[in-house]
Amino acid sequence: MSDQDLIRNSACEVVGKLKSGEVTPLDLLDVLEKRIAEVDGKVNALPILCFGRAREHAEALMKKPASQRGLLAGLPVPIKDLTAVAGVRTTQGSPIFKDNIPEHSDILVERLEDNGAVIYAKSNTPEFGAGANTFNEVFGPTLNPWDTSRSAAGSSGGAAVALATGTAWLAHGSDMGGSLRNPASFCGVVGLRPSIGRVAHTPKFKVDRTLGVQGPMARNVEDLALLLDAMSGEHPADPLSLPALPTSFLSAARSGSKPKRIAYSPDLGITPVDPEVAAITRKAAERFAELGAIVEQAHPDLREAHECFHVLRALDFAVSKAELLRKHRDLLKPEVIWNIEEGLKLTVEQVARAEAQRVALAARAEAFFKTYDLLLAPATIVPPFPVQNRYVAECAGKKFDNYVEWLGIVYAITLACCPALSLPCGFTASGLPVGLQIVGPSRGEAKLLAGAKVLEDILGLRGTTPIDPRVAK
């Protein structure tokens, strides 16, 4: 098999080859190192490489019988540069930490390695993951491979671009305000925000920080489910973590289980949306009718989403980054400074109101899913925008008040405590990817993955990635 053929294989196919002995983890590392040298200079997805560490780990894995190498059996996986990997530079996209090398890995990384992942790179992210456009002062911007003049979104932009360009078969990401879903949509891959606690990670600053979660990215739904299986399970160091389910997520994705009643909303009642994006996502959602499903336009009441998210996000920034503002203000980007300062101005009454709003919003979402199996909406409200724009300032004639308001269609789902993924569902007239956001009930990843897989089969877009970067002229 040629390197190009191997790059184009799905993660599930490559894991099968690892388990059969057709390829070794070292073979895969060689293929990836060559592919990165060929394409990453055009897109800047994986600025930190650790192939020496990866080969040591691969050699140790190869001393074990194939049956004892874990779910991933030696498959290489990059880690987002917000998450610590022992002995590997971890910058969080910030000049403050540009030379930081942690001694210990996050428990998420330990779990992945225990399940046979080989860590070979860190993927690029905006500073502290803030802002859905992947650029920072340490490594510069990550470019969209479908058109390198365009943004890859964020904050898991490096992960999405690595998948789209064939420098990763699977990738780790994280999501607070759509950071797994936005870049998946912009890059034509799949990204899943799991339920709170589904993926254990090392707590920082607060035990009960629940706006942000860790999750998987992949080129298709089955591969996504495989990585979620490798990530999932409770851990004593994360008190909110959930036990692994008796049935694997990969089995759920392959079950063929079809939803009976679907809700589609072009805007969730809270945001403007580019008309072309709305049309493409609506057309994709309506194809569930081919399965015999009822498809109706509906959404839960999410009216508090903007106010609630603004307050809770600002609180999170104040709790986690106020000390950085005091010591390193000159090294922080303006959007991060603004978010921290917004948090420091909050009153107890504002926080209490926002927490109560989230409780009410989540309760209405739970009630909504008693009627509907899945909720569908655009994953982003615009197609990929020019990379030099720091964020989306307006859409469909509506000017936004701040740098995160354009993300309301994804952060409303964050507040509702629901798992959600972005599935490639079509292309704009100019050839840029569009993602459909598919939302399930809380802890309903199995139903979500099954529904996403049957729609993926209908849409027939699986296999459109990886691509060689299309360099803008």
C-alpha cells in the first residue's frame, strides 16, 4: 500500500491494519512525518512535533501482543495545544507559556495513551482557545486547506486542518463555545462536543467547570465514535467524569438506528444566519425524510443564551486568568483582556441570574427532546471567512456586540448541556464546506452518533477529505 493510500484510509481501517500486523505504529509515524513535511507548511496545523517521544512510545507498544495495545492499537493522534503532554512544549497559544514544558500529562492524554494512542504533535489553537479563528503570537495563523485565504475557525483549528490535509487520522479537541464544531464545519470534517463528564480531564481552577469539555474530531462518524470510545470513562481525579457505557459508541454509530422525529431550525431563534448556509443545512436536514422520519421546523426556547453565556464565560475567564492579567497584561491579546475584565466586574447577582438561566434553558431542552429525537441547525452561521478578520463582526445585516456573539448557534447548545456534532453537509457556490450541527439529548451520544451516521450515508460526502491545501493566489 502506498503512503497516499494509507493517508486516505479511515482511522477504523488503519486500526484494523495495526491489529492484523499489516502496518506498525512506526510505519504510520514515518508516513505522517513525510506528509507533514509536504503539506503543513502551507496551513500551519501542527506547529509542535514530538516524533522522538512518539517513536519511543510506539516501540514500547510493539513489544506487547496486538490484543494488549488498546482500542487504538498504536494509531498516532495529535493533542490540542491547550492540553498538557509530559515532556512536550505546551504553549496554549500564548507568549506567556511559549517555552512551557509540563512534567505531567493531562489525565485525558494518559487515558488515550493507555488506549493505544501515540502522541506525535500538538495542534495549533488561538491564545487560550479564545476566539473562533486559530491564530496566535507564538505560531501565527492556521489556514483553511479548502482556500488558504480563509479561516479554519477555532479553537480546535489545527486539529481540523490536520484531519482535512491528511496529517492526522484522528484528533483531540475541546469545546466551550463551539470549538470542536466550528472548525469541523469550516474544514469539512466531523467534531463532537460530548456531554459533561463523558471525557475525563484534569480539573483546573474549578472542579465544576462545565462550559468547556474535551472531545474527538475525525473525518467521518465511525472514526469519531472510535476516538470517543478511547477517550471515555470515569477517573477518580475528575469528580464529574462518567463511567463507560456497556455498549461502545462505535457499535452505536454502526447500529443503523434511525430517528423518527427531527427538528430543524435555521437560527435556533437567537441569531442571524447567512442565507446560503441556511439553505444548504436545511436541504441536508430534510433528507432525513428519506428514512421515513418526520422533519419539522422547531427549536427549544433558548432566549437567554446570549446574556447567560456572556456572564458565565466571563466568570470562567476571571477565575482562570485574572492572575495572568495582573502579571502579564502586555502579553495578552485584547479579546482575552476584555473577557477577563468583564468577569472581574460581575456581581454575585449577575452570576446567580446566569446560573438560573442555564438551569431553565437546560430544562426546556430536556423537555424538547421528549418530542424530538434530534435537533438540527447550522454549525456555523457563515462560511469560512477571510483569515485576516479576527472574528465575524456582522452577519446578514446584524452587527455583533463582541467577538463571541456570532457563535450563539453553538454556545446555546453548550448551555443546554447537550452533546452535539458538526457533520459535513455540503459546499457553498465557491466550494467552501458547510457543517450541519446535530444535537442530541443530554448523555445521548449513542442516539446522536447513530443518527449522524445514517445521514452521512445519505449525503454521500464521506471521503471528501483529506485534500492537498488549495493555496490562495
